[in-house]
Amino acid sequence: MADPQSTATGPAAPGTVPFRPGLEGVPATQSAICDIDGLRGCLSYRGYPLEDLAAHSSFLETTYLLIWGELPTPDQLRHFEHEVQMHRRVSFRVRDMMKCFPSGGHPMDALQSSAASLGLFYSRRAIDDPQYIYGAVVRLLAKIPTMVAAFQLIRKGQDPIQPRDDLAYSANFLYMLTEREPDPLAAHILDVCLILHAEHSLNASTFSARVTASTLTDPYAVVASAVGTLAGPLHGGANEDVLSMLEAIGTPDRAEAFLDEAIAQKRKVMGFGHREYKVKDPRAVILQGLAERLFDEFGADEMYDVARRLEEVAAVRLGPKGIYPNVDFYSGLVYRKLGIPRDLFTPLFAIARVAGWLAHWREQLGANRIYRPTQIYTGRSGRHWRPLHDRSAAAAT
Ligand code: CMC
């Protein structure tokens, strides 16, 4: 039986580790993939500042860096891009399976199911074989966007369209989604968004991926479990809620009253706050710049004025507690301008985060020990079973 004195962060029994809800501040792995300085608002992948990668790299190059630890040579990048391009198509069986999904279902649920189904098609589990690992990485990176785009068309009653081999990764995704070749600026900005979302240390979905990986199951199960975790509104799902929140506020002059009410009612303001950052999330800074570039090119979005006013008033009310805009605050405005439907915002996050999940999968396999933390039991003990006919509510206590 647990020590009844053990509370949320209260004193632990001698010799035991104190309980930390949400594992706050508890190191659960060692990792060389991504570093966050939450006080200065700095983020780096494999030692490279995010700002440099966003300005100069591509999503596939960054993915290579995350997974294999070094920037690719020109030959390595060409080969990797070619492999990903060659594996974009999904089997007609996967497409047929997706046609049976309810059209009103959430695309994250469709993605989780279809990602898991890849394990049926590629069932060999040779996780100590570098060729198998390379093949699985390529396949997941290549097919996840195709499956997201396929569900979008299928739920509208259309047949999915085939990927276009002459288009790069992000341009091809927009093409499969919208059935139009995208504007180069739109494709470039989407690619930068994917870089920004590719990795973020031991967040909930990555932790989920590592726990699943630690059982030595296949990488499709690893990614499917992470997709399910990302879907929640406290994690990747927040980007959808931000736009709904901005629309509910409606105009900049109503932002302050909205915030006061949210604080008074102890409601979370979506797109604000982060366990790691005590300043504005560096990804939000870059996304805001991308949003402005899009508005300059393709026309303004009045919700941007609402967002900026909300950020301004929140800096006064929430800033002293270290609560500032996170990655989800401006991403929805960018995606909306790119013509992406709202319930695809989180699947888009997943397309990017596959890179980080796979990097952690590989790292986990390199020094694996199954995750099996402990618990503090708070239930009862020493109870006696009674036959059904002998039970009443009073007797059960
Ligand atoms: N609005 C208002 N108050 C907040 C917010 C917010 N968005 N976030 C945290 N707080 C307050 C919270 O009420 C609490 O106050 P008090 O100590 O007075 O009770 C304090 O800050 C600590 O909050 P917490 O919920 O214990 O913090 P956490 O580290 O467990 O949660 C979080 C982090 C991101 C889940 C949380 O900030 C949140 O729910 N934000 C809104 C949802 C959101 O935008 N999620 C996206 C996260 S970033 C991308 C991703 O991970 O996918």
C-alpha cells in the first residue's frame, strides 16, 4: 500500500523517488537529437540552430540530419530524396481500406489506423538490420503524406490522386491535397513549417514512440502510437483549437475581455504555454514571420489582427507566469492561408514529426531497455470477495 502522505509533489517515503505528475523535470532518456533552452527560447537539432535550418535546409535534408545525426552529402541527399519519391504510392489495398473509414471521422484517427496498417503489409521485423531500418524510414516518410491526402479526397467522395514524381516533398503533398500544382512560395513555406515541427525532444508523442519502440515492436506501431498521442488538444490538437478560439473572439477589441474571462474561469488559452519554454516559443517567432510573408503575397487574414492583440494582452496577464505563444499559436493561420482544411492541421504536424519519432526510434534501439516505470499504489488492500447474491452497495464498502 502506498504511503498515504505521498501527494502530487509531496514528500516521498525514504529511499523512493518523489512523484512528479506529468514527469515534470524527470529525465526519462538520454538523447543527442534535439536541445531546448526554454529560458532563452533556443532550439537546435543535432547542434544546428533551428533558425539556420529553417532558412537554408529542406524538410528531407533536416530529416536526414535528425535520423542519422549528420547533414547528408550531395549524393546521400539525392539518394534519400529519390528513395522517398519512389515509395510515395500506397497499395490499392490501403486505399480500399481507407474508403471504408467513416467520412465524418477525424483525419488523425484515419492516419493512426492507416499508419498501423503498414505493419500488415511490411511485416518483416528486422530491427537490427540497417537496410530494414533505412527502408522503414523511407516508407513512413513517403507514405504518411500520401495517406493524409488520400483520406481528404476519399471523404469528399473522390478517388485519391497519385503522387507526382516531378514535384518535391511538400509541393507534392499540396498537389495531392488540392489537385493543383502549388505556388512555389506556398510549397516553400509548407516545407519550412515541416522543418519547424520535425522534432522537439521528449514531448508526449515522442515519449509514446520511445516507450513503444522499447518493446522492440515494428516502426509502424511506433508511429501509430505516436500519432494517437499527438492528436490530443493539449498536444498537436491545439492548432485546430487556436483558430476556433480566434474566430470566437472575432475582433481585436474583444481579445482582452476574452482573456480576462478565460483567466477568471481558469480556462487554458489555446496556443499558449509550454512545459519547456518560459519565453515565446522560437518556432512561433518563425511561424509568425511566415504568416506575414503569406499575407503579403496572398492577402491578409483578419484573424491575424486578433491573434496579435491576444498575444499583446496575454504578455501582460500571462507573461509573468512564463506563459507565451507556443508553436500552435500561429501555425493554423499559416495553414489556413495555404488552403489546408482545419482538421488536417494536426495530421500535417504528424507528417513533420514522423522525422523526430523515427530519429528517437533509432536512438532507442541503439541503447534499448524496455520502459517500465513504477507507480505509487493508492488503492485499498486486504478485501474479501463476496458472491454476487450477497452484495449490496452497503456491503461493498
Ligand atoms: N492558458 C492559461 N493558463 C495556462 C496556460 C494557458 N494556455 N498554460 C498553462 N497555464 C497555467 C495553468 O493554469 C497553471 O496555472 P496555476 O499554476 O495557477 O494553476 C500553470 O500555468 C501551469 O500549467 P500546467 O497546465 O500545469 O502546465 P503544463 O506544463 O502541465 O502544460 C501545456 C503545458 C502546453 C499542456 C499547457 O500550457 C496548455 O494546456 N496549453 C494550452 C494547449 C496548447 O496550446 N498546447 C500546445 C502545446 S505546444 C505543442 C505541442 O506540444 O504539441
